[in-house]
Amino acid sequence: MCQSKMEMYEKEQQTMKNQLSEVMDMLKEHLGVKPPSEGQSHTIPSPKSVGHKFSANKTACYLLDWSGEVVAEGRWCSSDPNVMVHGIPLGHQFMRVWVDVAKTPGAYLFRPNHEMLTIGEAVGSTVAWPTEKVIAREPLWSQSLWELRSDI
């Protein structure tokens, strides 16, 4: 009897997931959002007002979680400790980074706020990220942005 109840709940849960997926698809279609190709993450471009001096070879970066896993792709904006990020000064040993792509959307932010808790929620915004957890993307593949700070 307990097994059949569990199966009933699982079936109901799957039905709700399917309905939610359909609603999300209709919303995306209404908003004109094209789904990413199979195996790709959804990307939201940075607005031109954020870091207008970006150059892809000096600011493109990966964001790592506490274990060293890449959780997002983004672009370095600032390492000025006085810059405000969501109402809080950036401080030392942190960088302001624009989040372009969430590779692990459920990964928690180092500095969550009332608007966002996870890296997936931060796509299209800037976050404060520990400097030692930001590494440059190609062509500066192996260097961390901490090492490059004097060049930026």
C-alpha cells in the first residue's frame, strides 16, 4: 500500500514538472527567448555600460567554487576595493565579475544578497567573487587574474 502511494506521488510530481516545463516554454516563446542548443548554457550578454573597456583577452574569466570546480563564465569588471556590489563595498581579495553563463546554476554565491543566492540567479548581473577563485579564460588560460591585476 505504501509503495502504491509513493508511485502515485511520483507520477503526480512528474505531471507537475511537465506542466511547469510547458508553461516555461510558452513564457520563453512569448518573450522571444530562444533556447540554447543541446549541451550549451543560456548566455545573456553584458550591457555596454558595464566595464566599457573590456577586451576579451584580458577580462574573460571562469569563476570557481570553494572546491575549485568551474561554476560560471564571466568577465572581470573591477578589483577596486571601494566599488559597490549590490550595496556593499567590494573589499580586498575580491573582484567584481559580470556573470555571463552559469555552468552549475545551483552553486551558491560567496556573497549572496536579497536578490540572488545562486550563480544561476546571478546571470546577467555582477557579483563579488574571491580573487583566488577567478581564473582567466583563453588566451591567458593558465594565469589567474590576481597575477594579471597589474596588467589590467
